[in-house]
Amino acid sequence: HMKSDSERDRSDRARVGTGDTLPPPLPTSSWARTSVLPHVDRPSGQIVIPERPRYEPLQELGSGGLGTVELAQDNDIGRRVAVKRLLPEASRPSDVLRFAEEVRTVGMLEHPNITPIHDVGVDDEGQFFFVMKHVEGETLETIIERLAAGDADAHARYTFEARTRMFLGVLQALAYAHEASDDTGPLGVVHRDVKPPNILLSWQGDVKLADFGIALGRERTERT
């Protein structure tokens, strides 16, 4: 009997005890590498490949118990992205595996109302990270604060109809996650952390549900 990928993953996790340590990741990440795409140097007309980080940190966007999210510039593609990295203190096998499951969970959820993942790797300090779409806008938490404070611009932008569309977008994301499946069966992803800071609204009005860090899906359910 040949084991499936999911069976092998569960078997590997079962062999990692609470007191064990994971082997250090290889430093082959995109964060540690420099840019790879060439461009034309305007003064000389020469084709050059600049020696600069692929993802260049700009500012911190937020942090939690296990990780921090930073705004970064993708110097190859030329866009801003959000980068979530594990904190140095989050080095237990359970922390790393939970981080890996978040990557795989979101990677399987292709939906316009769920923030997609672009890349994953290890930074030059040995910390795991993944790269997400950066939503240019604000969180529902900020929107609620502005509305409660009587901000006229907020009330003009976020009318009852706009708030209803936002709510429907979140419901559509959750319904998709609950019903999603792959070639081995239902994924049954339950977010478990739906709250205003994890709901993003772009300036164009697109709603994104973020942070599946404690989501419960098929893999975790089978281990409980």
C-alpha cells in the first residue's frame, strides 16, 4: 500500500514529540536571495542584475503571539507585499508545524475574498516566512472605530449598502472554505478567528478574509 502525501505528512508529524526539535531549515529562501530579474541601467545602457534583497522590509503592519506581518517591496516583480514571519521565540515544533499548515491551508483556498499566498521561504536569520498579497486599504476594526467616532468620510464611504456587501464577502469566503475540497476529499476549513482586524477592505471595495493561523481543517481534525 503506497501512502498518500497527507498520510506521510501525518506520519511525520506523529514522530515529532513536544520536546523534540526540528532540523534547521536550509537558507535557500527568496528573502535571503537577491533579486534575479535583470534590468537596463539607464546611464550606461548595460543589462544588470541588482544585488538587493528580493523582499525588502518597509514597515511592520502588525504582530501576534507567533508571528509578525511586515509590508515589503518585491524588488523583482515591483509591487508591495505583506510578509508574515515566525518570531524567533516561536521555535517549538508545534509552532513551526502550525505555521506550515496555515501556508498549506490558504494555498488550497483560491477565492476572491481570501488573501492569497505568493511565496514561502526562510529568511537570512533562519525564520520561516510567507508572502501574501498586500491589500491597500484598511481593516474592519479601523472602519468601525472611524464610524463610532462620527468620521464623516467614513460614513460617506461605508454606507449601509457598502457594509452589507462587506458582510456578504466574508460569508462567501467562509462558505467556500467550509465546502472546499481537493482530490482526496473535503477540506472542511473552519477559520475560528473571524474578527474585525482580520477582515480587510481595499480602497476599491474588495473584501479579503485574512489570518488562517488557527484554522481547523481536515488535517488537524484527524489528529484530535
